[in-house]
Amino acid sequence: MNTLFKNRTSIGTIIARMQVPYLTESHRNMIKTIQNRHQRVVILLGVSTEVSKSNTFPFGFRRQMILPLLRVHDVILPLLDSKDDNKVWVERVDNLISALLSPSESAILYGGRDSFIPYYKKDGGVFETQELLPEDNDSGTELRSIASTKPPIYSKETAEAMLWQYEQLQSAGLLVAPNKKPKKK
């Protein structure tokens, strides 16, 4: 089977975190490349149960950021991290993708630099993988660091986002209530 036909009869699957304040040209190019290769694209966005500087943006926020780039039959799904058990994560990936496939389809999983690919293969992932080399080396860590040094510009939406984030952190027990001192260990 030639590669062009194979790609057109398989689902192109991007597994990424995209924990950035905005999509870079690398992200946009990656999505466009996979769309050009495949009739359907699935983006599995890594989701953590922990809030940290490297896991700042929730799934819904990142989904909104990506959605304008997608075609009507492309899909974005959350993929829960499994920090301590890679085999569980691999099973999760395979089950999510398998549920989307018709009997005549297969899937190709795409990752970038420092991606999931070696770990997926090591723990028995069943789908084909391909590494995409970015045109530039935008680092999500660097983008978050730069964005975190800029004071926000006032808007109603910015104020609402700050209050929402505060409530999320407080409900998760990650903030110390006013007038209370942190417990000493």
C-alpha cells in the first residue's frame, strides 16, 4: 500500500500537552501537516490532576485555543496523565484511539521532540508512530516563563480569568486562606 493512500485511510493522532499561552507556528504547522496527510485528525491533550507552572492551563482553555484550526471531523480529547505507570497511560491511549476507528481504519501517532514515542513503544503501544521535527524549537517552558513576567493588561475577561484561577487553586487546597498561617512541619 502506498504511503499517501495509507495516510488517507488512517487517523492522524497528535499527542501533546500544548501548555502554552498561545499556539506557536510550530504547533500550527504540526496540525496543518497532519491535516494534509489525513482525512481525520485526533488531538489527545495531556491533562494533569496537578496545577503547576508547567500545567497551568486546563483542558477546556487549551481546547478553545486549538479549535479554530480544526476541520469539522477533527476531534480534541483529554488524555489523563499517569505519572507512576506508563503502561496504564499506553493502554489509555490505545483504548481512546481504538474507540474512534472504523474497521477499515488504522491510526498513526505523531509526536515532536522529547515526545511520548520511545515510552509508548517500550510499553507495548499497538499503533504506528512518527516523529515530526519542528521548523523551530519553541519551548513551552520558555513561553510560560516569558508570559509569566508580563503583568496582565486589564480587561473584564482578564479579571474573570484571574478570579477563576484563584477559585480553582483555593478549592484544590493549594492556597492559604487569609488570616491563616501555613502549618509548620
